[in-house]
Amino acid sequence: MNQIKSDNAFRQRAKITKISFTWESIWVMLDGELWAQELGLVLREAQYRHVRELRKDCLTDLCAIFGVTDYEALIGQECYALRCFQFGEIEGIESVKTGKRFTHTAWRRKHFPETLSPLEHKMESLRFARAELFKQISEIDENLLTAYGRYVSWEF
């Protein structure tokens, strides 16, 4: 189940082509052979005064897996995009050069221990979606039962 898959929908070769920032996130653009996708590193749960510290720590950890000291040196680095679910969001990156990995979840748990794993997050999301679907089915059933009583015919 937890086997390492190489160059498939779970682990795909890529190159870092851009690093960008918002006040609450770091975005790492990865370009693969036939795809491009960003790894979004979310800092938003932090209070504003800590965002700068978190950004610095995140960039330091990213740089460390590639053996560089400046985030601008990440541009052009060869890596693998790591996904927990086939063709899903990128969870992390692995340096081709060093073999070291950075995952969003591991980094977040360093600062926010209550962070859910990608599987826990997916299961929570699916349970919520299922509950919403059952709610919609219940509302549809109610509408089916009461449609005749709410209908006015204007035909004579």
C-alpha cells in the first residue's frame, strides 16, 4: 500500500520554474513533461506577526533538500512532484540531486501539530460531501412528497 511509485501519477519528474508569494502562502511552480502545477504551501493559520518567520523557515527547509541557501537558487532544480492521490494536489517535492524530500504536511506539523494527514483530510472531506448529498436527497424526497400540494394548475 505505501510503496514508493516512480514517475507515475503519484511521483512525477519536474523542474521548479517559479517561486511566488502571497501574504499567507508560498507557491512553487513545477513543470513536468506534459503538465504544470503549483505546490501551495499555506501559512494562513499563523498570526500575522509569525507569517514572516514561517515563510523564512519554509524556504530554509525547501532550500535544504536541494543543498542551496537562497530560494532563488531553487529555480531550475530538478525534482519529483509527490502526490498522495493519483493526479491530485502536490503534497511535496523530492530533489533528484539529493533524494531528500519536503512535504507540506510534515512541515505544517512542525508548526501546527494538529495538522491532518492528506488521507485524514480526504476522508473528512468525503464524509462532509456524503452528509451534504444525503441532505440534498432528503430535500428532494420532501419535494417529491409535497409537490402536488404546492402545485397550482392554470389550465381550464
